[in-house]
Amino acid sequence: MNKSALSMLVFFCVFVSIGLGQKVVDFSGSWTLDKEKTELSRVGLYLSKIEVTQKGDTLIAKRTYVNRDGEHYPFTEHLTLDGQEAKMEIYDMPRISSAKLSEDKTCVNVVSTVTYYGDYGATDIQITERWSLEEGNVLKIHSTSKTDEGERELAAFYKKL
């Protein structure tokens, strides 16, 4: 084997080993909302805490939402990180979600549709979330919610307990 072919083989092996050794982000843990870093003035219902169990391609999120009156709304969501749809019902509202790991394996993107039945019929709420870790101990969830009435964005920060 000549030197250029050997160099190409070594380069290929190093490139493949770097790609195979790429570490997948792990969101496992108990997280609580950092109200000092998160702007909640325009939010009526917010995610106050989340307990995440992540094993392999499975993500289980025990979410607790709180409204302005302090009422808690917990639910548990089971997702796979391959984009497969998961269906559930939360307080008489159907929810269809899918989660996918980013290409560089440092973020998870969750896309959900929740159908709310109000006084004027059914309304779909489209929600996208991008989960990432900052400094290893801060979970950032950047979310966008869309309805017929408009769009709302929120960057929420959670401290690991």
C-alpha cells in the first residue's frame, strides 16, 4: 500500500471513530424552573418542574405545569428520540408528540399538537420545543406555541436539583 492510500485509510478510520464516539446529550434528572432567568409576565400556564429519565432512545418526562392561580397540572409523557409519534390525552385534550435528537446529538427537538375544546369548538395548539443543556446543569427549553390567535415564544431555564 502506498503512502497516500495509507494516509487516506488512517484519516477515514479517525473520522469514523470520532463520529461513532459522539456522546448523546442526557437530560436525566429533576429540574425546577429558574424564575429569575425566565420571563413569565405574559405566560398563563408554564412548566414549573420536569423530571426526566433518559435511557438509550427513550425519554420519559414527568411534567408539572402551573397556572396563575397556583394550580398544578402534572402529566407523564413517553417519547422515543427517533421522531416516532406518541399519542396521549391530557385533561381531556388529545396530544400528539414526537421527539428527535439533533444531528450533533446535543439537543432534542419536540413537536406537539394539543387539541383544546373550548366554548367555540376545537382549537389546535402547535408547540415546538428545543431542549439543550447549558454548562451541564441548566436545562434550556426554547418553546414556540402557535394557535389561530397568534404565536408566543418562551425561553425557560431550569436548575438541576
